Amino acid sequence: MFLFEEGGGEHTPLLVQFINQNFGEPVFRFEKAYTEPFWNNYVFSRFGTTADKVFGPYTLDNAIPWYTIMFVIACILSVVVIWILKDKLSEDDPSNTQMTAEAGFLYLSDLASNVIGPHASKYFPVVATFAVLILVSNLMGQVPIFMAPTASVNVTFALAITSFIYYNYIGISENGFINHLAHFTGPRLPLIMTIIITQLIFSVELISNLIRPFTLGVRLFANMFSDEQIFGQITNLYPPLTQFLVPLPLTLLGIFVALVQTIVFTLLSMIYISEVTHAPHDHEHGGVHSEKTGEAIATAHV
């Protein structure tokens, strides 16, 4: 985190500057020719503003946004890490790294089984992909030449929308569109109460479901962004002294925050999957399973 330069009041990794200087010109020309006119002519002109005021000025230095570069690197690192771990698996003489990876895998697998149910293995590959990608993205903030892509709301909203689309796709594909919507109506009630109460429950549940991408994205973004800001502000309080003595405890705290936020995002995604992989009015859904889900939600919010 020391290899940043001031630019426009914000820290920009030198790696991002290097990529934009060498590869950003064609992207910049495309944005000036097509992207900026589209936003100005078809979107922001209706609200009396411009793309420059909303997104900031289009320049060669930010033609490829830092969070795009960092997220691509995070995807590559995730694949490389999994490939290395898979290539070095040993049943007879497991390394410390392998045992750590196995412990993480077993924890995630047990968590999925407890939250989603015995059929969790069907969805585990996607859940595990979320966990690995978000963990790598979060931990990148602890490496000097990188920034955590999850410190950008653009990345966290993209991840949250992906989770939202995935669990709704599961619900529709397994239960059908009508039954998927029916699970927003709550338990079956007498006819007289259904007219008022069921409609109210449906409205509340539908709104709650629709704002989940926002809450998922903001939660992850706010924690990772604040971690980046705290590190930068504290280490620059009294340089160079604070730049040598403070980073270690802050880095340990940052690793803890990265792990916790990975678990929270993954756990909430599991909870959403568990809600749509049971029959809308199944007795288990209102009983034992709901208790497990409630406990998981409480843990996530803590």
C-alpha cells in the first residue's frame, strides 16, 4: 500500500497507471466515441447532468478503471491459487498449505450443509467460487502493489447481482415461476386473512428480496473500503515512523476483516439459496429449516 501515488486526491496503484499508459489509449478512444455520447444523449441529458459529472472526467489515466484491472487480476489469481493447490495435493504427506486449504473446504462444506441442507453439494461449486474469488479480492488490499477490488462499489454490486440472479434462477428452475413467487406469500392463512395479510406479506417479502443486491453489495464495499481508508490514514499520520511500526497490526486486522466479509457474503448467499430450494409452504421450511436460517442470519449480522 506504500506504492501509491497521489492523483486527483485519490491513491492510484502504479500498476494501474502502467496498464493505462500502455493499453489505455484504444479504450479511451472508444469511450470518447461511443460510451460518453451514449450516457450523455440517452441517460444523463434527461436529468440535466453529464457523464463527466457522474463518473468523473474521461481521461487516458482512468480509461481502464482500477477496479476493473484489480478484479481481472483477482480472477486470474483465484484460478492460479486453485490450480497450484490442486497440483500439489498429497494424501501421504500433506503440506501445511494443503491442510489449511482442506480445513477451509471442510468448514465451507459443513456450513453449506447446515444452511442449505443435505442437497447443498448441488450448489457448492458456485458457493465455493464466490468464497475463493471474494477472499482473494479482499486479501489483495494487503499487498502493496494491489488494491482490493471489493473496495469499489462497482465490483461488490456486480457480485451481489450475480448472487441475486443465481438464487432466483434456482428458485424458478426448481419450483416454477408461480411457485417461486408464492414463497413470498408466507404461510397459508384462512381466506379472510389471506385477502389482507397475504398481500401485505407478499409486498414486504418482494421488496426485501429486491433490495438484497443493494444490501449485499453495500455491506461488502463499506467494510473493505473503510479498511483501505483506515490503513491509509493511520499509516500517514506521522511518516515515516507510522509507515514502519503500524502496518503489521493493521495488516493482521485487514486479513481478519477479509475473512469475515468473505464468510458473511457467502453465508448470506447460502441462506438465499436455502429459501428457494424448499417447497414454498413446506412444513420444514417453517420449522426446523427456518430456525437454522434464522441462526445463520443472526450470525451474519454479527
